[in-house]
Amino acid sequence: MTNQEDAGAEGSLLLDDQLCFALYAAQRAVTAAYRPLLEDLGLTYPQYLVLLVLWERGEITIKELAGALRLDYGTVSPLLKRLESAGLVRRERAVSDERSVLVACTGRGEALKERAGRVPGALLTATELDGAEAARLREELWRLADRAEAAAERGR
């Protein structure tokens, strides 16, 4: 069997045939494309994602934030510390439930939203994707994420 025939086989062990590797390579490349756009805002990619959630939802618990980002508390907490040190978010205990910590943008964090509004379009330009291509790709990736999460749940 040739390498080309192997590539079409379901059980191929060629690196470039692995869905996980294609996703990994794409994720790294997209994150790298975001880097110069976010440097202008003084943000890392994970910090940008946190702010996107807060701009969309307003004040929420850290648990809700972690759920929205599909991250665990231990990953979100250091991100929030850095954003808080930069004066972009604030954290405080919920009055109604002392166990919950609320997080929200500060005025400075909200002011950054306008400048950040240029990032999605700049990324499309940088990657030469049009809006329809990006929408189709996003839809397929969400479908894959849902299926993979369901498979992981079945495997537990």
C-alpha cells in the first residue's frame, strides 16, 4: 500500500491524516495570527477570550465564566488575576452567596471593547477568509466540538 493509499485509510497513522493534528496546527496558527492584533490591546489570547465573555454577559460568577470558556477554575483564576492587576476586571464575593465570586469588567475594561471590535475583521483580512467561509468553518467546528464532547462523556 502506498502512502497515498494509507492517507485514505481509516486507520492511517500518518501525522497529516490525523484530525487532532490538523486542529492543533490550525489552533496554533490562528492564535499566532491573533497575537499582533491583541498586542496592540495589551492582551494575550486567553485574556481576550475572558473579556469577550464579560463584554457579552456582564457581571457573572467565575464558575459561569469558566463554563463559557470550557476551562476549569484553576486555569481561569490566574487569567483573572492578571486582568485584575491590569485594571481591566474586578472580582468580589457575591452578597447573596459568599461562596461565589463575581467578575466584571472595570470601566477601563469596558473602554477596551471599542478597540477590540476591530480584531475579528482584522483576523479575517489577515487569514484571507470571507465572512461566509468563517461562518461555515465555525459551524463545522462547533458541531465537531459537540460530537467530541459527547464521545468523551460516553467514554467515561
